[in-house]
Amino acid sequence: SPSPSPSPTTKTKTTTLLSGWRPTAILVLEFLNHKTGKHYQPVEANLSMIMARLKGGATEAQLRAVVGRKTAEWGADEKMAPYLRPATLFNATKFAQYQGELPATAFLNGDGRE
């Protein structure tokens, strides 16, 4: 017999879980726009990777720190500046690498503990 397909509630639950990250993802996208002078719109294509990083445990502060660090590194470089975009910065593999470049203080909670 054919394997059962995922129930509609499973898909809805996943979408709902990710959509809970949407307000924070929009703030991160607005921060990227502010730092780069760009105008990325809060559409699924731009928000989905940010929401996935949040769901995966990255904090808003860490996402902002990556944006700030990469803007400082690449902003004046004609070759690299075009990569200051959601698809590059928040790609799962690349983000893990960029996150690893952050100082240890980016991983502390507000109370100074990890």
C-alpha cells in the first residue's frame, strides 16, 4: 500500500511555527536594508531563510551582528558588496560560517551567561 502522506495539520503546524519568527525576521531584514541602503521587501523569499536561522537557535542579535560584520567587511568592496543580500547572508551553510566568525560575546545572554 502507498505510504501515508503528511497530514494537512503537519504542514500547517510547520508554517505556523515559522510564521512566529516573522516579526523578528522583518526587523532583521529592515536592519540589513538600513546598513546596506538597499530595499529588500519582507516577502517569503527574503524572510524564509532568516526565520529558519531563528528557528535553528540564532538570536536576533547574532543575525544583526553577522549583517554588521559583513557590511563592514564587504560594503566598500565592489566585488563583494552585491553579496550583502538575504540569500547569501542567511543561507544555512554560509550563516554558520559567518556566525563562527563572531566574537564569543555575541553568544552571551543579556545576563552575561551562555
